[in-house]
Amino acid sequence: MQKMNRLRRLAACGLAAMLMLLAPVAHAAQGKVNTSSLVLRKSASKTSKALQTLDRGDTLEVLSSTGDWYKVSYGKYTGYVMKQYVKVSGKVEEQTSVKEETKQPVADLGDAPATSRPGDSGSHVKKLQQALQNKGHYNGKIDGIYGSGTTAAVKAFQKKHGLSRDGIAGKVTIKTLFGENAADDKTIATESLKWFGNENTIPKGATVTIKDVQTGKTFQAVRWSGANHMDTEPASKEDTATMKSIYGGSWSWTRRPILVKYNGHVYAASMNGMPHGTSTISNGFDGHFCVHFTGSKTHETNRVDSDHQSCVQTALKSTW
Ligand SMILES: [Zn+2]
């Protein structure tokens, strides 16, 4: 029996070590409270306001170190705890107080949204959802509503990065997510998606981001259906407006080279700009439009469209 347990422990250790090797470098150190009652304070002083009392075994995200204190994130709180009562795994950044005052991590990340939490809504939540989807954690609607799906996606992302799994897109989570996305955007190679045989690489109902190669404008779109190619609708009225501006203000069948970003991949594609046929989303776009990939065919004539394919080739030479 004891041998079994030891084996099991060894197996668990091996697995943990393997996971650590596979996991990207953790962005924040983890801390564990090693006393029965630890006060989380607003600032690094024993007389500072108490925000919360922590129990033994509670886990924290350790953000930085200053004097005898760690700056930590715990649930919705960011505050300070005495170093001696926290066991830390991982590297903690030493922070001088001057830096601490002037540091604005979110502002450095360009497109990163402000900190948000369950119950929030708005364009900052949309950005969050899109980033989570790009990382493969979120498959719901990009609707700007921080509901249970978004919360679960944030938790999944936090788990993957060894962050405290509170489901809140706090500073560290945002920094990790958008820091990584910014790096990814520069390095994602544009891929050719050979349509037949891979028709469901982007599943029906999935939201993608489309970038028009010539203008650099982006909008979100939802795959509605399509067997010969991908039938797609702009995700919202706002997205319809962006698409229309790409087409110079009037819809047309003209093919344009585009990049389609989905689940961390960027695929070379071509679109037309004429609303036609079925519409399923209330987005001001009366129908859907067609997105072609390598080797895809048109509806009516069931043939490979050379104009679409030449746009796919142009898109293939560009990067996100
Ligand atoms: Zn179509």
C-alpha cells in the first residue's frame, strides 16, 4: 500500500514537472499563506487599512516585493502582506517604491483593456473576449458581456499561466494575456488553409477576426454555414460598418485579400463584399458574405474561383 502511494506521488510529481516544462514561463509568483490569520493591507505598513483576513493555505499572486512586504493580488483585492507569513514559489520582482508609484502596466500594452470583472460590459470586455478567443480559451459570442462564459475563459487562462484562478481580469491577468498576444501577433505566421478536408477548422458559429490586407482594418465575423467555402456574417452593426468602410462605402462582389484570425492561427483568405442569401444576425447586413480559402469553391458554379484564389495568394504573402 505504501509503495503504491509512493508510486502515485512519484507519478504526480513527474506529471507536475512535465506540466511545468510544457507550461510557458509563469508571469507571477505564487504565494501560500503559512499562518492562521494574515491581514491583507492597503499599503505596505502595519497601520494601513485592512482589506481582508487570509487563512492558512490561501493562495496569492505575488506581484512584487518591497522591504518586508509583498504586494499581492487576492481575489478582487490588491494589497500588501508581511513576507514572513507567505511561502513563495517562483521569482518575485523587487520593486522600489518610486517605481511603484509611477508604474502603469496596463497603459504600456497599447490595445489592452482596463481591468474588468464578472458583471462588467462594454468594449473593454469585447477586447478581453477576443484576446481569450485568440488564445483558444473562449468560444462564445464577442458580445462585451462579462458573464459565466467569459469568467470560465479567464479562469482557464489563469490556470494555464499559474495565476490565481479568480475569474477576474485583473492587472496581472491582463498584462499576461495582452503581453502575450502582442508578442504572438508579431510572430504568427500566415497559413494556407486547404479548404476541402478542413472545412471545420473554423467551426460553424465561431467568431473570427478578419483583417483586410489592403487597408489594415479589422472586424469581427461569425461563421454561419457553408460547405464549398465559409459563409460568414459581420458579428455586429459596428462590424458591418467597418466592413462597409473597407469597401469604400458601397457593397460589391469585388474580392479582397484578407487574413482570418482564429484560435491563435492566421489564415490567408479572400472575401467578397455583397450581402446575399440568408442572414441570422441582427447586424444591419442583409445576408452573408463569402470567405474563400485555398481550393474552396463557389456556391452556384461549384468551381474554384480564380479571383478569390489570387487574393488568397496575396494574403499569404502578408502577415497580421
Ligand atoms: Zn457563400
